[in-house]
Amino acid sequence: MLIDNIESFTGVSMNKLQLTFVGNRGIDAPQRQGQTRNQAADRCLNQAATALVGKWFHVRPIIQVALLVFAIISPAVSRADDIATSEAIRVEIEYLRETGQLSIGGIDIAAGNALAEFYERRNFTPTWTSPDQVGELLEMVRDSHADGLDPADYHAGKIETAYAAIRRGDTLTPRQLAAIELLFSDSLLRLVYHQLYGRVDPASLDPRWNFDRRPLGADPLQDMQDAIDSPSLADVAEKVYARGPLYQQLRDALYQYRQIEAKGGWPAIPAGPTLKVGMTDERVPTIAKRLQMTGDLGSAVTATGDVYSDTVARGVKAFQARHGLEADGVIGPATLEAFNVPVETRIDQLRINLERARWVMGGLGEDFIIVNIAGFRAYLVKDSKFVWDTRVQVGKPFHQTPVFLDEMTYVVMNPTWTVPYSIATKEMLPRIQRDPDYFKTRTFDVRNRAGENVDPDSIDWSQLSRGNFPYTFVQRPGPANALGRIKFIFPNEHSVYLHDTPSKSLFGRSERAFSHGCIRTQNPFDLAEHLLAPAGWDRARIDAQIESEETKTVHLAEPLPVLLLYWTADIGPSGEYYFFKDIYERDQRVLDALDAPFESLQNLTMATR
């Protein structure tokens, strides 16, 4: 009787308020994605509400009944909407499971299996239930630009549109709610995955890549749910990323160089004669302005006419040091070339190396050694602070030092050097064949396959070749040894390590790619002092052992991670922004992959503990 009275009062049949769900994926796209309430039902509800309000002042007793009925109907409708939205999500997830792909509004859902499992665990119920959650997700997506990523990869435009609709209070059908729900979750999965591991798979660029993906919790999908439900999604994400101060400083550099770009970039310096202090040249004021834009010259400094002054030269030296050039203050072709690299190129360099940082920096710990191959420098970091750095020599372009991670475990003082087979046969054998007295002036022993020393004069070297060479060369300890007086071992398949060298004059060069792949270190005894102090070795004890010329192996108190990296943009010990030449020509491949169309994460996996 109550329903009959309402129908009579409003003129709307309650039968017309039945909710329907269209789940047929075989027709057009809107129907495939399902809907929970047909348009006629929407109109009927609106008519009922209008009729009630319109008769408010005329039939007061009926108002009480109407309010009672709608108090009963409203929760039921809300529950029906929730159920219908869950059903719409279920249809999409099942389609994703069956076909391995899903497109919503022309956007491919990339997170695939992870997204499907996430909603299956929830029985397909929505998780993005608060506008604040969506607003914070949108800010995180927008902020990815500051990491050198493209917010469009994370559905920025669609999220902005959906967020605006939610904020306006637009009425969305369950089908539409299901669509934006899946977009929000796919966006978060994409973004977190890229922030944790990089947008580009480094193993696709380097088959020898051996850095493990850092482990997350035992259940990353539950962690994702907890993050969404937390008071601050962004705060949780930052704790998960945990990439340390070096990454943040690269990020700051990207911001500053984008600010320079927004102001029109820096001025080009015209070609001209090499400039030295005291010379007069009309380019000097432009050079001073160029230096001020990147902080190499104080903003309060003004060029004194066209004279190349000591003050401007100090700025030039700072610029040269930051760009891997000889810091002599002389403005020659190399410095001029570095001045005129467009700011857009430097921005790309920073984006490339932020990506490289994402590959390796997360969860690294507070103590480690970094060798920057492209920058010809090594750094010791303790308690997340630089405590030591030095110049290094690295592999030639045709003997490239590999990028990899391992743990340093011991140090050898007064080492021998076992010559690699390739060096012995390609480089040393031809010299021996030309010089009968080769071994008389050098400190090498010749050993047969049994490991026994053989008199080199007893060997007919003319009969040997790369394919017929049954000997090994071992250089005795001493100052002439190719490894110098000390080497630092982190066992690895490449037989690459840090070591001293007798070729010390080469450290004076600005570009130092001279080795066969190992890392020659300018100040190795300082490094030894840092590393061996916990094992009871001070500098006096180290020096005494070196002077004895007796080989001694000392194990580190704790293994120390060593990262051999290739970064063409880096941060110096005092926070300076460094840019280096791409000596191995690796940058372009990373940039191309970084800017390539987005690829599916269908097989997305996150390492777990």
C-alpha cells in the first residue's frame, strides 16, 4: 500500500526504477564496458524527486511517508550502485584475464596481471573512494615531470578530467566509475614501477647488467592498498622510493636547468681566438653572463669591459672543472664547445642520468663506492656522505669498463699481476718476437700450464701464436707492476678491480680512458686507509707493508658495495653539477628508450623479500 501511494502521489511507476546491468562485450564499446542504470531509470528517479519537492507544501502528510520511503530507498540505491560498479570492474578484469589486454577510452591498461590480481583480491570493489586520494595521485603524476618522466605515461589528462568531474559532483554511471577506477590504479602501478626500477629496462641496453631489483615487502599489492588507504599516498611513496640525496640533487639540477630553458636559455659564444687572462675580446661580457647563468660566476660580478680578467677566469675554471675539462682558465675550442651545448641537451643529459639513478640508487644503503666511468672519478660514501674521491683511469672505448655491481671483500698489497691471455697474445707476444731481450728489462715470470716457472730463453717464441700459446705471464710485485703497489678486489666475472698504477702522469689528463677495463686509482693508499681502519690498519702500518714488497692480503671488516656506473651528469662532493662527454656513446640509446612510446607492463613483477 505504501508503494501504491507513492506511485499515485508522484505519478512514477516504481517498476521503472529497476536497475539493469549490460555486460555484453560483443557489441559497441560503451556497452562492452557495461552500465548499471539505464537512462530511463535515471529519468524516473529524477521525476520522483521533482514530484515530491513540487508537492511539498500541498500534501504535508505525504511528505512524511515520502521521506521515510527515500530513507529506505537511498541506501539501497547506493548499495546497488556499488554492486553494479563492482560488476563493471569484474567484467573488465575478466576480459583482461581472458585476452591479456584491455583498453579504456583509447588508453591501454599496462599493469595487466598485477592490476587483475589487485582487484580479484578485493572482490572487484572500488578502492579510490575519496576525492583526496585522487587529488594526491594527480599531484604525484604531475610531479613525475620533475623526475624527467612524462606525466602522460600515467594518464595525466584522463585523471585531471575525472578529478574535475568528481570535484564538481558530476553524476557518473557505474560503468564510468569502473573505467576511471581502473585508470587510477593502472596509473599508480605504472608510476611506482618506473620510480622504483626506471622506465627503461637496463638489461635491454646492456646484456651484462647484473644489478638486482631492490626487494619490496613480502606482498607489494597489499602494500599498494595500504598506501592508497594511508593519510598521505605521496609520503608512503617517497619512503618506498628512498633514493637518497644524490638522486635529489640530480632532480634539483633538472629543475634549475629547466628554469634556464624557460628564460630562453643561455647566450651562444661566437667563435674566435683562444682567450687567456689579460687579453681583450668583445665576447668577454657574453662569457661572463653565460657563467652567471649556471652559477660559475657570482651574480654580483660584472665584466670590466672587454678585458678577460682574473675574476672571470675563476668562473671559467669552475665551469671547466664541472665539464670534465682542464681547469686552466684558457678558453679554447673545447671550452667554447662546452659553453655552446644547448640547455635542452643538458636537460636531456639530466633526464638520462636520473633514469640511470633509478636503476641503481634505491635501497642502496649508506656506505658504498661509486666509480663514474664517464666522469673518470671514484667516490667513497659513508653514512650517505662523501668522505673521499679521486681521479681514475678507465677502459679505452675499445676496452670499455663494464657497468656492474659487486662487493669489495679484500685488499692485496704488493700484488702480482697475472697477464690476461688476450693481452699476452695480442700485445706482448709480438713485442717479444721482435725483442730477444724483452724479459731481461722487465719483471715478468713465464709459467707453463703446470704453473711452473720456465726460462724464457728456452722458448722458441717465433713458433708461438694466439692459437698456440701454452704459457702465462706473471709480473712480480714492485713499483713497476702494472697494478702498482695495491689492488682492491670485488670478485666478478669481468676480472675488473680498482688498483694503483705506475702510469701516474696520465692522471693529469682531463679525459682518462687508457686502461684495458680495470680502474686505475690516483690515490689508492688514502682509500686503503679508509677501508682498512676497522680491521686495525692505519697509514703507518700500510706504508710499512708496502715498503716490505711482501704480498699481503687484508680482508675488509665488512663487505662494501662497489658500483661501476656510467653517468654523463653527476653531482660533485660539494653539490656541484657535473657534465661529461659520452665517451662510450651510450646516452642516445637511453634517451631514445626513455622517450619511446609506452610499453605494456603485462608481465610486471616487483621483487619481494
